[in-house]
Amino acid sequence: MNKKIIIANLKLNGNLKYIKKYIKKLNKYINSKIYKIFIAPPILYLYFSNLIINNKNIKLVSQNIDKNFSGSYTGEISGKMLKDINTKYVIIGHSERKKYHKENNKTILKKIIATKKSNLIPIICIGENIEEYNKKKSKNICKKQIQYIIKNNNIKILKNTIIAYEPIWAIGTGKNADINHINKIHKYIIKYISSINKNIIKKIKIIYGGSINDKNICNIITNKYVDGLLIGKSSWKIKNFTKLLNIINNLK
Ligand code: 13P
């Protein structure tokens, strides 16, 4: 069985002392046969995190990337710089970046291209808002977000990527999508991409994010269409995150 991907998205939380404590604790969880641990600390702490991770089993994820490689772009960080400090993955198109930084399909595609050219792996976030969910448009919205990438580039760009289905209404709200809905959307994404290219889909992982907690994790992570989880709030306190890891470890 492929190991499930468990990503801690620390968002804008933590400090040097805390990240050190956090990674030290995680080092005890790296030998699971069921999952691989990924950590997305604030970008500022990636370099330090790389220095103290004592095993390649914890993968470093950047929460952002710039679409440019170098030049006059004050405040930005390039894929090559991320690669330089051993980052392996980049979260792209997170709904918080769309909301607070006005990132759109065009920016997202440019960032995916920059990530790929830097030999990093994109974690591409897609998902519908509450109105779209209520109008039963979830499938269509997810399709459109993927379709933009394919139409304006090439399906091959999706090879060796991770797609994170993160319904916007489930992020940070305490209201996760139920497993039937997640199952339906993940299957639909597989069907849609397979209808264009049967081989690429085998090289794509589809994970879920949105209000994962100790009550719902079992049900979601054991679903065969869920390759992993992108976890926000429940990963911020190491005590809560290791609780989730322990739950997975104890699955039969
Ligand atoms: P929550 O787990 O806090 O809902 O956040 C999910 C998320 O945004 C992960 O990227």
C-alpha cells in the first residue's frame, strides 16, 4: 500500500523555539508504515527546519513560491531558493492566498510552472465555496480549476503533482466535508483527468483538507480515494497533531 501523505500546514503560526520543539517531537513519528509526514512551517523557518530534521522521512513544504526566478521582486522567494534549502513541495492556490492576495487561475498556473521548473512538487489546491456547494456545483468548480491548467498549459504539467481538494467552506470552520462528498469529488477528479490522459492520473495524488480533527480523521484517511490530508488548525499544537498521528498508527 502507498503511504498516505499527512501535511501539517502551520500557516502563520509558531516561532523558532516552537518549531524546534515541534520537529523534535515529530522525529518520533517518522517510521510509520501508514503515512509520510510533511511539514509546511512559515517560510522563514524552512531553512532552520531543514537543519534540525534528522531524517529524510519528514518532507519540507513551502506555503508559497514566486512565479519569477530572480530579479526585482522585493519580498519574494524563488523556487530555486526553496530547492536550495531542501524544500520538496510547494502549496499553490490555497484559498487563503486567493482571498487575501488575490491569486487567480493565471497566477496559480505561473506558480505551478515555476515550481516544476525548480524541480519541486506542487500541491495544487482546488475547491468550491459555500454557495457553489449549496448549488451542487462542487464537481464543476473543481473541474474548471483543473481545466484552466490543462488548457493553458498541458496535461503533462500535472504529472507528479498533488491535488488537494480543499472545499473553502470547510477550511478553518470546524465543518468538514462528509466522506461521501469527498469520495464523490476525488472520484470525479480521477475520472476527469483520466478522460484526457489515462497515464497521468497514476502519477497524481489526491488529498483532502478542511477541518480535519481527531473525530473525523479515521473515516477520511481510510478512504481508498484519499491519498492524504492537508491539515491546518489541528496541526498547530504538536499535542493535537501527534494525537492525529497516534490515531492513524492505531488503525487496524
Ligand atoms: P483547517 O484544517 O484549519 O480547516 O485548514 C485546512 C487548510 O487550510 C490546510 O491547508
